Amino acid sequence: MSGKEDRYIYALKGIAILAVTMVHSGAGQLPGIFGRIGEDGARGVQLFFVLSGMLVFRSLDRAFPDRKLTMKGVLRWYLKKYIRLAPLYYLAILISMLTGSWSTYWLGTEGHVTVKNLLAHVFLLHGLFPHYTDSILYVEWYLGVLWIFYLISPLLFRYIDSFGKAVLFAVIVYIVNPEITGWLGSVLPVYKDPDIYNAYMETFGPFSQFLIFAFGFILYYFTEWIREKRIRSHKQLSYAILIFAGILLYGQVNSTETLYRFTRHEMFGLFFSLLVISQVIFPTKLICNPFFAFVGRYSYGMYLFQFIWILFYERYIPCSGALGWMVKFVVSVIALLMISILLTKYYERPVREKLEKYIRESAA
């Protein structure tokens, strides 16, 4: 992503990571509606998935403008995505293991991080295993699921080549997904670790997020249509959709209701899609402002090191009440932002550039 045109994407990523930091810092314990908003900060990950689906199709369109996929081209695309994820991800895994910051809760009856667990994380396949998917960083389930989506995205891109097909695909996923989830519940040993297996089927597994990712495909073609028809810069329309999306999101936060077999986080994904559309039409200052955009540029590092930092904070600084949470949240945002900036500038970018240079020279 580059240029002013994509600033709204960074801004939305900034909002997503602030929401995730909010819930992880304990905002769910605030009283009343504030606690419900804080708890649903976890839904910031659904905003990441919506944006990822849109950006994946944009990336594939740039790599294969004629939609003629070759084995070499697809492998090169996989490698580029892997290089984007790997440096900070492996560093976070290493630091978590060295500091003992892994999640005993999500390990369940396994009790400790096994060699199989580590290997699954190394190959970014932990999203396939309920006991592994969120067991080292508390947050890596998103990457495990995202990598599975990356693996199948070229094939999807090959056949979903229009807005209509994107909508049809989403409808098919919407119809089939509950049946697959029901089947998983019958074959997985849910009785052994019911909290882990149920969380995997409801949130942490690839099927639970697939429809939200598919919303991104629809957004990709819709945003292309908006550009072609030159509907951009319609400020009033943007604000109208933004306000409507805000009302729907508030209603979803303040209720546990779902609609027509949509799961609760799928409802959030649907409403976040409206939020994205509003910013494509006209990036409003309320959403697309320098602060959110700046935070969004470093959201990946902030996400990976969430619990490493938060566990460190809780170990040394007592926190109670609304004021204690506010201090913890503000300090955590600043600390995580600084960590991410430093690691991105002095570690992630140099490593990524060296790897990309090595790959180019090897292919020459």
C-alpha cells in the first residue's frame, strides 16, 4: 500500500489494533456499556480479516493482471507474503518462549508447549490445531488462519473474477459454513477440552472467519467499481454510510443478537464492511486521520507483542478500577507503538529487504 489513496486502510488498521489492545488491557471489566464496548474490542480482528480479504485480491490482481496463474508465479507470491509475516512473527515467538509468556489456558490438557506445537508455529500451520492455534502469543491464531487463507487465495482469485461471483461465493460460504461447524463438533474430541474446542469452532478456526474474509473479496470488486464510476469524494454519502455503520456496530455491541444464521463476529464483519465502503467513497477525518493512520502502519508489531508487553506490565504495575485500566491502556499503546516502530525500522525492514534481495539475485 502506498499513497494518500490507501491512507484509510492504515487508519482502519489503526482502529482495529487500538480496539484489540483495549480488550487485552482489560477494558471488558469496565462497568456498563463501556465494558461491553471494551469486550468487543476483540472484534478488531474481524476488521483485520475484512481488510485482508480485500488486500489479498488486490495483491493477486497486481501479480497476475491477466489471471493466468503459474506455479512459479504463485510460489513467488506465497514467498512475498511469507517474508512480510515471518521476521516479526518468529522474533515474537522466540521472546515469548524465552520469557515464559505462552498461554497455559489455550494449551489445555497438553499443559506445555510441545515440539509439535513449535513446528506447527514455525510452518505457520498452527491454525489447523485447536490446542496450538493461540498457545504461544495469545494472539497468533489470526496469523494461523490468515496463512491458511493465503494458501487458498490464488485458486479463489482464479475463479472469482467479478463482483457477482464474489457475492455468490460469500452466499455459498454463508450456507455451508454452519454445516461444516456442526460436522467439526461431531468429529473433534470436544469433551476433552470443551473451552478450547468450542472457541476454535466459534472463533479461532479458519471456517469461523472464512465468510468475513470473503466479505473482503466483495469489497475489492466494489471499490474497483467505485473508482471506475468515480463515485469517490461524495462526502455526504460517506458520512451517511459511516453513521449507519456506527449505529449497527453500537447495536451489535449492546446486544448478543444475530441475524439469519450469521454468527456474532460475522455480523461485525458485515458492519465493518460498510465502514470500509464509507471510507472508500470519502475518507472522513473521524476515521482517516493522521493518528489512526500512523498507528495502523505499525499495527502488525503491536499485535504480535501484545501479551508479551501486557504480562510484563501486570507483573510490575498494579492495576485496578477504571483509572487503572485507562493508564494501562495508554501506556500499553505508547509502549507497543515504540516497540513496533523500533523493531520495524531496525530489524523487520532490513531483514525483509535482505531476503527480497537474495531471492531476486537467486532468480536472476
